Amino acid sequence: MKLYRYRTIQSALLELENGSFYFAKPEELNDPLEGYLKIFWQGDKPAWEGLLKNFVCSLFYNLQTYLLMAKNFGGGQNNYLQDFQNRVVITNLQQFENSPLNQIFKELAESFLRDIEVQKVVNFYGDENIKCYGRELEFILRTVADAACHLCVKKCKSLGLIQRDFDETFFDVAYEISFSELKSLNNAERKRQIDDIENLNLDAMESCLLGLKLNRRNVSDLNYEFKQKILRLKIFFPRIYANQLKEIMYPNGYVVCFSETPTNSAMWGNYADNHKGICFIYETETLDGRDFINFATKSLEVKQIKYSEQFIERNFFNTLKHLDFLRADDWLTGKNGVKSCKLDEIEAAGEYDDVYHEKFYRKTADWYHEREYRIFLPDKFYRYDDKFARNLKYDLKTLKGIIFGIRTTLDDKLELIQKLVRLIKSVRDFEFYQAEFDDETQIISVREKFLLIKT
């Protein structure tokens, strides 16, 4: 099977020079929904208690880390939470078993789970029939953020990290929620009502933060800067935490993208510098009906993208048993050591792995015109975190030709051919094509170029 890879001149030269493909992470691609799964939370009371226990401990750990850093290295920036975005969630509380933090976490968790508002959340969502999606999880965490912040600030005061006279009540925002009313609504109605509550309360908290900034000249409070940071923590931590829960469900993965067509004008415009670039031609090897490209140490399968408006749904609580870097029984244990029934539910490891791979081969129907194929590089053991490690050398026999764009300059063609000759020594069997716009058919076509090149 032949595959086509649209490139700018600069990226094409670099790819030829290295003889390798760069495997990109989803965030580096141009679709913000890359790797998107429709994640939901549906579990019993111990499962929700385990999650909320982790939430308050993670909040304290991040606040304490910031305070220690500020004490030792200066005050930090207003956007200090960005420094913690990759480590907001403590995936394994047991790693602190031999640390003073272990006792602090136990005390925080016990106090937090006794809070009236926390109990309301657990009782409401502990009903197995209630399926909670991402925005609603933010809402849940925000309803208990006041209690979590107060507990964490109080603990930091006792440790001498915050002045004892610091008044944290300035950031209190009352949530007027009737769980009995929510329970009477269907899923769509509940979502609409929660969205309305979320929007109003976010506006209220952002107004409070803006008020602090705008009224700075009239403020004599010595804790002014710290209040801003505490308020930012309360506003943004639930969202960052909820997003990171989704990310830890599956390991990283990286992709190289191709197309089955070299004549798509939009592709030339988007990926080949407005037709001034080129399109590489690759040919796969077929084995047992599957297509592969050979690399220095392995062969990786090339698979077609599925275009669908239906996203894969996954329950967060059901994936925990498949994550080796955490202890599922810790996450799925509530008050008084009561275990969640999720620990006993059997889900095949193969199903988990299938979804892990599948999520990198799905896009919405809006992208169908790209007719994309991909090579997927799994990274369950985090060997490819460094972007330089994701440049993998491929078998140069796979590269069969180059299609020059409608606007590719003669100088760029010459530079590419010179680079190619140095790389593969002989281009006698190499294919050269020219993309052209056909006035009659009103589409792009490619014609073979006969270049008299002696090597």
C-alpha cells in the first residue's frame, strides 16, 4: 500500500537528513479532540469517598509544596498553579507511608469525609445509576472545595506554613444546591442545571479575584498576594484535577500521520506550506493482511483512521485496576475501610488495551477529507517522554518517491534532490512527480517527472 506524507520544505529536509519519523503527542496535532474519550464517573459510595479523599490530599500537597517553595525560593508567580499541572493528582498516597505526610493525609481524609457537604455528594452520586461526566465532576469538586480549602489552610497554619491570623473566609462562596431536586431530574435536565450553577459560581469567584486585583491600591492587607493565590487555587484546582484524572487513565501514546491521497488541495495548503512544500511517497510491507513500516528495532503497523461522531465511553473507576503505578484498593476504599464493589468487577485486560489503542485511531467526521492512516507508538513504560527519543529511524527502502507541490521552487527541488542523493546514493528507481491543477477537471492531479539524474 502506498501512503503520502505532506511536508513543508524545512520538515522534509530534516526528515531526509535524519532518516526518521518524529512521533507526535496528541497535543502537538491540530485537532484539539485528538485521543478524546468520553470519560464518566459511576461508582458506589466507597469509590466516591476514595476519590474525594485523594482530592483533598492532593490539594494539601500542592498547597504545601507551593508554600515551601515560596519560603525557600521566593514568592512565585500569580499563575503558580501552571507549575503543578503535570503533578496535581497524587496517584499513589501509599508512597508516603513512611513519611510524616502519611498521618496528615489520614487526618485530612477523615475530617473531609465527615463534612456535611461531602456526605451529601457521596450519598447522591453513590447511587450507581447516576453517570457523571467531566463538567459535572468539576461541579462536584467545586461544591466541596470550600471545605477542602479550609481544612488545608488550617493544617498549614498548624505546621507554621501560614500565619495563624490569616483569615481565609474571604474566599467563601456559598453553593445553593438541592440534591433532592437534582435527583428528580433526568440526565439532560440535571446537566443543564449544573451548567447554570457552575457558570454563576465561576463568575462570582472570578469577580472576587478581579476585585482583588482592581482594588489593589486601596488594599493595605499584608496577605494580599497570598489571598490571590489561595483564590486561584480554589477556582482552578478542581478543573485541573478533573482533567488530570482523565489523563492518568491511559498511558501516553504518539503517532505519525499519513494520507491515502496525494491530491487533496486542503492537505497541500495545511501541511505543505500552501503548496510550496512536497509530499513523500511511502510503501508499506504487507503481512497476513496487515500493513507495516520497518524501523531500526521494530516493525509498527499502519492503520486507517475511523471517522465517527460517537466517542468511546469509559468509566474512570473501572480502569483503576489496570494502572500499575497506583493501588486501586486505596482509591476504591472509603470510610472505615469499606471497599468498593468495583474491586470485584471483572474487566478483561484486553478490553482496556483495545480502548488504549483505539483512542489514537479515531477522529470526528469533520476530518474525513484527510483520509488518514497512522503509525501508533505506545508508551506504557514512559520511555518516549523525551521528544528526541521519539525520532525513530525507518527503513529507507520504504521511501519510494517525492511529489513536488504546485508552488515548489526550482531551488527547493534541487536542494531536496541533492539531500536525497547523499542519503540513498542512487535515485534511479526513485519516483518523482509534479502536482498540477487541472483546468478541465478542476482538481489537483500528479504527473510523473522524468529527471535525467546520474548517480
